[in-house]
Amino acid sequence: MFWSKIFLPTLKDIPQDAEVISHQLMLRSGMIRRVTSGIYTWLPIGLKVLRKVENIVREEMNASGAQEILMPMVQPKELWEETQRWDKMGPELLRIKDRHERDFCLGPTHEEVITDLIRNNIKSYKELPLNLYQIQTKFRDEVRPRYGVMRGREFLMKDSYSFNLNEESLNESYLLMKEAYKKILDRLGLKFKIVKADSGAIGGDASEEFHVLAENGEDTIAVSDSSDFAINTELLLEEGDAIESLQGKPSPDGKGIIQIKKGIEVGHIFQLGKVYTDAMKASVLNHEGKTKNLFMGCYGIGVSRLVAAAIEQNNDEKGIIWPEAMTPFEVNIVAIGFDKDEKIAKAATDLYNELSSMGYEVMLDDRKDGYGTKIKDAELIGIPVNIIIGKQYLQNNEVELKHRDGQSSIGKVEDITTIFEHYKIS
RNA sequence: CGGGGUAUAGCGCAGUCUGGUAGCGCACUCGCUUUGGGAGCGAGUGGUCGUAAGUUCGAAUCUUACUACCCCGACCA
């Protein structure tokens, strides 16, 4: 992509209505623009990042054996009345009417729709277990949307639902999802903790949250300093206790002491049991020919929130520092004097074509601006590698390879492709 | 919903106290000179000052109501 062609409105100043760093950087780097409170438009490079995350989630879900479907955003009231959630959900559920005055809602989650699908189409235990997922826009009319897409009202989410004959099978599906989530976050290059969460009436190890660690996280979690153990602080606190009082106490798993950390909840896996399948009578015949209500699990991962969380965890005073798997572009060619010097323009374009054909996602800064403007924008957007073609190229055929982390080296332009061959392998 | 704050050009701001018909920086357009850390000079474009009503000869400025947005809290697979 040529910089002069892409729709990428970057900002020098910090927009006054953005408080947290990820929100500021997403606005400044031209990833998103607000439409109204908690509702955003994704611009080209923002969408590019969002799609990368989405694709990694999809690949790992498929690898786990789950199958992708797409359910509607608009859902009829009748389904929600079956589980009594039409009344229980409160104002967070955005309700609308059609031209016949029938009630609908915009789906904040899809237990009702999918349970309806399953009860109408699955009749035998032989068809189980089944895990279906979708990646779809959700709407929740949050009491207080904030921090940009971190807590938006409209957001992109992967939600999946497993249907199992019994608890053992449910537990297997649950563990598969847990492994898939670990792989997703590892591939995204994020530091995270799996946190024991409040499992409500269901009990046991039936609910765990995946938190990306970040100083500005909305949630407070208790982490053992000498094991992987982590738990939601709500589960440890007695009425009236201060969160700080947990710091230094023995970890509940018996290993090490508690450290208090801030996290952003990006995923939640949950064993629902038979709550919805009982309410909606979703059953199959077991091998004895008896009717059995299904066991159900639900597993969510916030795709758009992951983007914000990644930035929250990876930034400096210059801008975003993208993990390899999420960066909108892998290489940026800074061509100083592209419009004036044919030799520079040719070298930059040739390199652009060559790296592109090698499979890299390349950006070429062909704008009229000087080095300062170009490198500032590249650093703001967080492109991992910059290749600078300027005076040194004209003088002795050398270009600079400058990494986002500050490292840099000088080399002949002919060697660049060799270096990148090496990168692609490693 | 309770508490706090903001609203003037695309972005960041001044002007409001003390009423006199809107300004600065950046961005944008044109020209020339520049080009290795957000360039210089010159000439331009762009705003019914969030909305409505009121006071006044006259309102960005004073009064009232409303709206939007942000922050704290409560809430939140």
C-alpha cells in the first residue's frame, strides 16, 4: 500500500475525549473514529488489525474442532421469554419493534438462538458433542461505555457454544476451548493470565477468565508469584476488605504469595450446565433411548477488545508497538524525496515490489513530507520495521534498517531481500 | 441513575469574569524553496461559537431549559 493512497488520518494532538492510552493511540493512528458513545467506525488499518485477530481466532477455533456458523443480530422476544431473560436482562438489552409492533432485541449474546437451533435439529446422542461458534457484532447497551472499543456498546465477539450429553463430555469441550484460547493469546504475542472466576450457582471449576495484563486494566486479579495460579479478587475478599490487603498473603493454591495485578478480560469460558437446555427443553435420546436434556458450555472472546488490550500492553511514548501477528503492515519503506529523485523512487518501488512478492505486507511512504513526519507516523502506527532510503542511498547505495524497538543497522540495498528471506524463515 | 467536568474550524486551544459581531497553532489549498527526526516564506479555504428560548440597541460572552460527549461510582459471559 502506498501511503499517499491509503485513508489513514493520523493525529498529532491527543483527542480530548480519550483518557486511556489505547483509546488515544487508536484515534491518533487512524484506526478508529467515534460515531456516538461506545460505537465506532473501523478505518482501513484498524480493520486490518481486527481481521488479523479474527483470523487467528477462527483458525484456532477450527483447529479445536468447532464449526463456524452465523446467527442473526436481531432476535425475537419469544425466545428470550422462554429463559425469562427478556425481563431479567434489564436495559442492557436493546429492544426494538418491527413494523407490526412485534418485539425484538439486538443480540448481546446467543444462548437462546443457538439452543433453539440445536433442539430443532439434534435428536440423538450420536451427534454429540457439538461445538458451534460465530464471529459477530454484539450489542450491549452498557451503563457506561468507556475507553474506546475496550468497553463499547457495539463490539466484535467470537462466541461459541458446546452441547454435550453429560458432564464429562462438557468438561472435555471446556478444556479444548481453554487450550484453544491459550494458543490464540500466545499467537497474538500477549502476556495473559487464566483467572478463576465467580462461577455462580454452577460451582466447581466451571468458569475461568482470560486476562491480558496491563496497567490500565479494568479488573483487579490476584496472581501467585511462584505458580500460574490467578484468581479474581472478588472471590478472595470479605465484605469491606480493601484489595490492597491481599498483597503478600499466601496464595490459595499453596504456592508463593499473592501479587495484585491489573488485567483486561478478553475471554471467558463457562460451563453453563443445563440452565438453558432445561428452560428451552433441548434434549436428545441417549443410548438407552431415554430423553436427556443437554449439557451446555459457552465460550467468549472479545475480538475488538483484544485489539485495544494489545495496544494497552504494547506501547511507548512514540506510539503503538505491534506484536508481529497483529501489525497492519510488516515493513514500511521510508523514501525520502520520493517525488523529487527518480533514483530514490525507483529503488523504493523496486524494493516494495520485491518484498510484496515475497509475501510481506509492505507500506511505501511516497508522500512529499520529510523524514521526521514519515518516521513519526510509522512509529505512531507501530510498524515493526522501517527501511529508510535517502541520502545514504544516493551516496553509497546504503539504506538503514530501523526497528520499532530502536535497533538499527546500515546495509546495501541488495542485501535487504536476503535479510528478509531470513526473517521469513525464522 | 448519583457525583464531577467539557462543548468556539478536521485536531489542540485562547476569547466568556468585565456584552460591541471571532482569533491562534497544527492540518488543508496554490506557488516557490526544502527533504535523515513532525521544514521555511508568501498567498488562501474553512466556524449561524452544541441546541432552543430569554434579557439587551447589541450575546461566543449574561439568564433559563435542553442535548451531546468525557471522567469517578454503581453495573457488566
